[in-house]
Amino acid sequence: MRPFFRSKDSLPAGPAGGADAHWIEHRIFLVGVWIKGLAGLVEAIGGALALAVNPTLLRSFVLFLTAPELAEDPSDLVANFLRRSIRHYSGNVQLFTGVYLVAHGVIKIGLVVGLLREKLWAYPLSLWFVAAFVLYQSYRFAHTHSAWLLFLTAFDLGVMALIWREYRWQERRLHADSPPP
């Protein structure tokens, strides 16, 4: 098994500055992948919690939490958003949300482990997975105009570019290491 972190010395010599440039790019790639992995862990835990918490209890908790804020400021955006959201939180929504978050989180964690272990299969699979979410996020942005979705999509596109470049680098390295037939 290869280590999760390569030292600068382990990179092959390339064109002027090639190894140094790739080493820096590889570090940025690792940061992006670790962020995706942590997000997957949070999603999986959040999904498990969504499945475990009774919708009535959650509704009561949100009402309890937002009542003082709305008494002070009836137009509070966050409190009103939470109340509107919880109004539509049924058993079916709970099941969909929980299963979606757990599945998405577990898949993301699996892909991150594959990328960190430099498994070639993980690169194209990760690209397809992230591309599907970029398309979905773009669709949602067209309806919501959410700055958060725009930021998330830009981050995902950057991670995709890094995954692609790292994949190409891994392929070149693999072919350079293989003996001629």
C-alpha cells in the first residue's frame, strides 16, 4: 500500500520545476480530497441522526429553539427558515433525507479512501460522481440562486480539475514504472 502523503523526494524528476510543481499541486489535491472526506463523514453522521430522531421531537425542539428569537424579532431570517423547513418534515422526508445523506456520505468516504490510496479506479469514478453533483447543483442554482451552491459548485469543479490532473499523473507514473513487454 502506498502512503497517503508523498514526500517531495519520492516524485520523479521531470521538466524544470516539474516535481516541485506537482508536489505543490498534489498537496492542494490532498486538501480538497480531505475536505470531501470530512464532508462525507458529516453527511453520514447527519443522515444517521436524521433517521434516529423522531420528527415530532425535532419539530418541538425547533419551535422551542426559535420561539425566543421570533419573540424578539418576528422577521428573523434563520428562525423563520427553520420553522418553514420543519413544517414540511414528515416521516417520508425523514427517511429520504437520512438514507440519501448516509448513502452519499458513505460513497464519498469510499471514494476518498480510494483516492488517498492512489487506486486508479477511484479517479474516474470520483470524477463521474462529482460531475453528477455539479450538474445537480447547477440545476438547483438555476432555481434558488444560492451563493452557497455557487461556491460549492466552484469548489467541486476545482476538485474535479485536481482529480483529473492527479489521475493523469498517476497513469504516466504507472506506465513509466512498468517494464517493457
